[in-house]
Amino acid sequence: MDSLIDDIIISVGGTPSTRPMASAEIIPGIHVVRGKFAGEFGFIASYLIVDESEVLVIDPGTAGDPGDRLEKAIKNLGLDPKSDLVGILCTHGHPDHAAGVGRLKKSTGAPVMIHKADEELLQTPAKFLNERLMMDRAERFSMKLDKGPLRVNYRGAEADELITHGQNISVGETTLKVVHTGGHSAGHCVFYDVKNKALFSGDEVNNFPNDPRKFYVDISGSIVAKLAALEVLSKLGADHLFPAHDTPHLFADVRLQFEAVRDGVVHLQDTLLTLLSARGDADIEQFVFDIRQARSVPIPQSYDALLTTTIHVTLEGLKEAGLVRELGNGVWTRVG
């Protein structure tokens, strides 16, 4: 994985509505196209960066929303999606943010950009269910019938460019710096606009907008990388934080969001260690049961697999730190 630490080169609020809105300019040159309200996932957001008669899409959303409205939004800005769209840039390959790639690429011909570690999710979307979440066969079948934002109901697409840590991506006179974080998923990247002090954070910061302490990671992700990313990103001096879910955060609120997200990760780590101290050992099912009973940790409610997977990845991070060890058959115990 690209090193996040080594030499990085370098709220808007409102009354909730279930109706999609037209694109809105948040700050000069940066527009949001917000999808329908998606329960605890909030409003899924796609961003348009417009500069010098060029436009770049960041995260085209699901196959239907807001991905089906991006071309219209671009036209409403007086631009031609077929000639002025210079790229479709993905923070990562999860269905709620990358499923719209195929439709937009087919209709505009714009190149698709994603990190190599999440390229496989674009090529073979079923891998999200089969390899990125801890689920049994019944859970996978249920997810296929689901109509929520994580449904996999679209064909794969090929990436045209594999982005790398430290790379510059230009649209007009605006330059985005790629920062590979690798916490939420192995290929997760964020993009920093130095000129506007704007950070497009994908799902690394605030993928559950109703509570920034609530989070999930897929099986390829890393709690160690997520905490390292939060530390580094919080020092970039961003005045604008643009997550892939719900509304942006501005100025002083940006620092508070970083703190809350970090607190959520540390709180889950501490909770798992406390449960192991009390029980001696436990498997994933026991952790899930105890956490749900205690209600002490903000957890994803929509899909059981999100919590199960996140607990597993968190335990792997604690194992890396020498705080827990696996006894076999999925049973964990505390060290010391």
C-alpha cells in the first residue's frame, strides 16, 4: 500500500428532504449533486469541479441516483458532458459511489480513474458482496434483493487510469492532490484542492452523517491506516470538508469532524478490549451480541455484515498492535 505518512506532497446545514436537489454551488467552482435520502446513509453526494470550461466528476453515485442526473447537471452549467467532462474520479469502488461509472462513461466517453486496490470492484461488482464483506450465503442473497444504496445491480466497467498517492489531477487551473488512505477500503483515496483548501473525503470521514463516530470498513480496509489517515488529513489545513454522504462541513466544523471520527474508531477499539477483559475470549458473534446489547457504540443499523466486518478488521488492527491474538476458529483473546 502506498505510504500515507511518507511525504504527502503537500456545514452546510438545512432541513432534510427526501427529494433530490439540482446541483448547487458550494464554493466557487465546486458543485454538489445530491441524491435522494438513503436512511442512515443520508444523502449520497456527487461533486462537480468546474474550471476553465472543464468539469470533473468525483464519485458518480449509485447506478440510478444521483448518477442518472449528472449529465443534466453538467448541461445546466452550460457545459457539454461529451466534450467538457475531463474525468470520472472515484474515491473508492463501493456501489453507492462507483456504480454510476458505467452509465456516465458510456454516454460521455470520459476516462474513469480509481486506485488499483479497488479496480476489481469496478470490473466485477459482485466482489463487493462476495469478497469485501463477511457474509454467509443467506446474507449475500438478501443483499442482492436489497434496494438500498449498497445494492449491486449494475455491470462492471474498466478503469482508464489507476491513480497513485501523491499524483496531481487537473481540471482547468484547479489541481487535486491524490492521498491514498486505505482505511475504509484498500483502494480508498481522498483528494485535496490546495487552492480552495477543500478536501473530498469520500467515506474515510463521515460515511454515516447522522453520527460521525459511526463508521464501517470493508474486509480489505485497515483501522491502522484509517487512524493514520485521520491524523495526516487533519493537518492539511482544510477549510472545506466534502464527504460522499450528506452535507459539507466548513471551517471550524472541519476539525470537529476529524475529532469525532477518530473518537469513534478509538471507542470501538476500547470496547473490544474491554469485552475481552471481561469475557476472557470471544468470537465475532459474541462481540456483535454484546455491542448491540450494550448500545454503547454507534454502529451501522442497515446491514449486519457492516458491523461484523468492521469488528473483524478492528481486531486485526489490535492484533497488529500486539494487544490481542487469535486462538483459532475465529476466537480472540487479549494479550497481557
